[in-house]
Amino acid sequence: MSTLLVLEQTLNGIQFGVFLFLISAGLTLVLGIMNVVNLAHGALFMMGAYFASTFVAWTGSFFIAFLLIIPSSVILGIIIEMLTLRPLYLRDHMDQVLATFGLILFFNEGVKLVWGVDPQPMPTPELFAGNVEIFPDAPYPVFRLFIIGVGLLVAAVIYFLIAKTKVGMLIRAGASNTQMIRAMGVNIRFLNTFVFGLGAFFAGLAGLMAAPIISVESGMGDEMLILAFVVIVIGGIGSVRGALVASVIIGVFEVVGRSMLPIAMQKIFPLEIAQTAGPAIASMLIYILMAGVLFFKPQGLFPARTG
Amino acid sequence: MELTRLKSWLLAIGFVVLVAVPPLVTALDETFYITLISRVMIFAIAALSLDIILGFGGMISFGHAAYLGLGSYAVGILAFHEITNGWLQLFVAIGGSAVVAFIIGAICLRTSGIYFIMITLAMTQLLFFIGISLETYGGDDGLPTDRSEFAAFIDLGNEWILFYLILGFLVLCMYISWRLINSRFGMVIRGCHENEARMQAIGFPTYRYKLLAFVISGSMCGIAGFLLANLTEFVTPEFMHWFRSGEIMIMVLVGGMGTLFGPVVGAFAFLLFEEIISGFTENWPVIFGPLLVLLVLFAKQGVWGLLPKSKAGDG
């Protein structure tokens, strides 16, 4: 277990965390402000990846694909919001869970019909294709650094949007007390659609960024959705800052834990136990972390909702 | 909750039909249906157990597949170590599910609303990953297992006997939840759903009541897991996948949430529909997904909930 490996895995963890942030940032806004359970967020992420793969195949350019992802994912998000979620805002969470579960079934199977069952090809954009040596003798893919950059940029954009603009002010007010801003005469319906469209865009962007490094296939959003939930529970529903902190924590725990824990356990326990229990405990780590956070702070690390 | 005369008759007819299934389909030489209906009845038990906390207690657990998995792994792991005694396996299935439900419930019930849904989901995912990482017991690939051995006259190798055993458990579980929901305990649970603050104000320790309901529900689903492992003779982490939790929820919805026997009807409706429609097209979720959205939007009361209600409430 060399220092270099630890550093590299930590960097991988941060990269995975930032990537998780791209997914959970939109979801935490939707959950926090609209008070709606949206399981279809994972499906939006998957659609983003499929769109990206298709656009790149058409145009051959990652950048143009990015420009096309913006309208396509936002429009898809708004259609979903208007058709299925809008009638359910005032219903209980159970209805929202089931309806959005129906959407997952639809999209997971729909992509198989449209694109076939095989994973879709998605080349790494040429500009970011190579490796750099951040640490001596340890080549690191540029694209992974690019993901970190995009994630931090998104965090900055969201910070600006939420903290400095009028619409951000309404979003913050909505997160802390929906009833009150409704009473103040804010068009909550428009705000909801806006937030959902924004969330859909971030999910689509995450899909675009993920497409070159994970396999673009049906159901790729399902596991990510659960991880995003863990992030949101730890960070606090509706808190973008919480989502950023929790994403990086989860990312590092997940990646470093999975690669290091089995090795570390071999030093303490007999080989047999370490090989059996190591991966099991590593996969439990983030959930244990979540349970721990909940035990001490049931509202998450950065609670946004006050009333 | 009392049953109307119509519902009592429907239940009686349903029971008679189920009893007649094995001889009937054997006569028609379609023994595949014995396995299919056995599977449906197992999921009916799972849906029934979920409805206790979901429909009556208002606890939206998105992790009920956990106990299905635990119950089946109790069979698989014990059989792997050559402990095939059915009573012992059943005891471990129920006990193990109860212990895990207690731990998960104790953590999750500290929260409510969206948090509760997400945490029950995440906790089940945790168990799913443990199942995958258990290399000794098949890991990702699952673990073939032998059927449980009870006393000589209950030979589960015989599909008929397994069918009637599952039917027996289904009737038992229906009886238990009927007694439970109509008991003082059941009233408190329903009260917590209606208005928890008020229940606390009149002196009920609602957390403890809800936790106990969560544990009872989980252990009942453990029985379903025990039966599922026996039916499929195979145990896999797939039983604990969160899609399974979603499907059990759908069964409750289709039958009618918060009705006593609706989930049983829902399990039949959902699984038989799936069986029929998947015969037409492999891509049936494309049709079922939007159908589910429509069901949620327009037909929330479910099949059983559509029937006339008795004055004492809808059984």
C-alpha cells in the first residue's frame, strides 16, 4: 500500500464525489423545494448519457453534444414535471414514489427499444483523452480531472444562482417555508417547473460527463439514484452546500474504502477473513456513515428546511 | 374493520378456487400454474405485511424486499451448512428478519417523510450489497439450495404439498393481520397515521408502537422469503433489489392501500397481469410504466378498495 496509490485513490474518490454532486445537486433542490420524491432523477441521468452518446455519434463533437444536452434534458424534465408530477404535488409521498417508479420502468425499457440492449459507444473527447502526471510516475486521465473541474464549476454556478439572484432567493425561501412564499404571492407553479428543469439539466449534464467513463446502458441510473439519496440524507434535504460536502465524503469513502479496506484488513486479520469480510464491510461503509450521521443529526449535516 | 357480506363471499370463493388449483391444473396437464400461483401467494404475503406499516401505519417503507431476501438467505445459508430442518430455518428466517427490522426501524423511525423513504431504501441497498459480497454463499451469482425438511409427512419436494403449505401460510398471515389491525395495537398504529401528534398528546409512546409494527411487518415478510427460497430452490441478492421493493409496493397500491386483504388481490392482479403481458412482449415495462402513473393518478383506491365498504370501515 504505497502513498502514491492512496493519493491516486483519493483523487479518484474526489472525482467520483464531484460526479455524485452533479447528480444530487439537482435532486436535492427538487426534494427540498418542491417536497417531492423523484425517483425518475436516475432516469434523467441515464437519458442524458444516451442523448450524449447519440449527439456525439451525429456531430462528432463533445462540445456540440453539450450544447444539445441543455435543451433536450430540460425539455424532457419539463414534460415529466407537467405530465406526472404536477398533479401529485399535493398528494402524499407514496403516490409520488409509485408514479416516478413507473417512469423508471418506462425509461429503462424504452431505451432498450430505441437504442437496443447493447451498451452505447461514447468516446472520450480528444481534448481530454490523454494522461497527465500530477504525481511523478503516476499518469492520471485528464478527463477525470475535467469532471472535477466541471463539478466545481457547477457548484460555483449554483452558489451564484442561489445566493445572488432573485430566483435563487425564491428558491431559498421555498426550501425553508413553501406555504409562506405561496402566501406572499410567488408563482410557485412556475418556480417548481423551473427548479425541476434545472434539476433535469444537471442530471443530463452528469449523464454527459459519465458517458465516456461508465457504460451507457439501461438501468445505469438506478444505483446512482440510491447513492444520490445517501448524499442528500447526509447533506440535508434541499441544501446544495450539504450535497457538495456529502458527495465528496461519500465519493472518497466509497472509492478509497473499496480499494484500501480489504488490503488494510489483511494486515490485521488472517487472509481468509480479510478476503471475505473486506469487500462486504467496504460496501457497507457509506451506509454505516449515513446511519451514524442520522443518529446524531436526523436532519443531515446542513439542514435547509426550517418549517 | 369488518368485511361486507360481498367481500366475505369473494374471499371464500377465492379460497375454494385456490384449494382447487393443484388438482385442476394437474388434470389439464398445465402444472406450470402450480408454481406460478405459489409464487403469487408468496408475494401476497409480502404485500400483506407491507400494508400493515404502509397502508395502516403510514410508514412508507421502500425497503421491504430486504426481509424477502433475509428470509430466503436463512434457508440458503443454513442449507449450505447442511442444516435442512425446516422449523429451524423458519425460526431463523422470522427471527433474523425481526432483528434486522428492529435495527433498520430504530434508525429510520427517527425520521419521517422523504427521509424515511430514502433511508429505508438505502438500508435495503446495504443488505443487497452484503448479499453480493458474500462470496462464500454465491455472491452475485446466487446460491442453489435444497428445500427445507419438515417431518416426514410434509415433503416439500412435492409441488402440491409446497402449494398447500404456502396457501396455509397465506391464510395464517391474513388471519394474523386481521386480528392485529382490529386490536388495540392496530388502533394505535392507525391513529399514528391519522395524527401522530394527537396520539402522543393522549399519552401513547408512538415511536415504540411504530417500531413494533415495523418489526412485525418485517418478520411476516421474512416468512414470504422463507417460502420463496423453497419454491425457487435458489437464493440471490436479486430478491433484495430495490425494484423488488417497488413491485411489492405496486401490489399494495393495485389491491388497495390500507385495506386488509386488498394487497392479496393486488399481488394476484399484478403478477398475473405481468405473466400475461410478458407473453405478448418482452418490453412490457414500457406499457406498464405509464399504466402505473395512470393508476396512481386516477385509481388510487385499488381493486379491493373499489368494492362497497362496510360501515365499520373498509376491510
